Amino acid sequence: AGATVFGAASGLTRLVGEATGGLAMDNDFAQRRRKAQQMRAEDAGHGLALGVKALGQGFCEGATGVLAKPLQGAMDDGARGFVKGLGRGLLGVAAKPLSGVASLVSKTAEGIASDANDLTARGRRAAALRTRVRQPRLIGPDGVLLPYPKMPIGSPTTDEQ
């Protein structure tokens, strides 16, 4: 039940973060935010770390955007661009930190849900399925794929090759 509750909370706050991030009208920020959201929180600590990083980025980008957007607009379109950039910068100074707060809550909840899921029987079965079945292939120093070793990597016979 805990995994379901925190999973739902994570999804809801992720939607709130996407909405507030979209209000900033900054495509670069939105793309960086989507990329950061793709990282999965493995546990509560990792989720908190991802969330704090997103929070810091939201505040930093909001603060720098209020100065950078008007200048960028002025260079692109003169006085009209400056006014548009000022509007975008002011929207971003509010929306980007809110998006960061939502990411903090979302990633922390995602990490807690992951921890709760690992404690359940379903989570243990899923973890067992994620374990490696065979050893990875080796790539030699010349970049050529080496033949698949018949012995597990780390055994005395494969270390001598």
C-alpha cells in the first residue's frame, strides 16, 4: 500500500512540475527538466538527492532567466524582444522554482515508493528478475568484441587470458 500511495504522489507532483515548468515558456529549461525526470530514484536518499538538485536548478535558472531573457530578446528583436523577454523572465522567476519544488516532492516520493516496493514480495520478485543472467561481453583495447567467455568473468581462467 505504501508503494502505491507514494507512487501516486510522485506521479501527481510530476504532473504539477510539468505544468509549472511549461508556464516558464523556456524550451531549453523544459528539455533539461524532462531529461532529469527520466532518472529513476532507486531509494529515498537517491530521490531526495535528485529532488534537491532539481530544486537548486529551478531557483538558479529562475534567477538567471529574469536577467538573461530580456537581454536575449533585445538582441533578437530589439525593444519589442526586450519586453517579451522581460515577460518570459518574470514568468520563469516564479514558475521555475515552483517546478523545482514539485520535482523535489516527486523524486523524494518516487524514492520512498521504490523503498516500499522493495519491501514487498512483488518488489523482491521484480528485483530477482533484474539480476544479470549472463556475463557481459568484453571489448578489447582495440575496440573489437572478444569471444564470449565460457567461464564467468573473474574466475582464474578468464583473468589469465
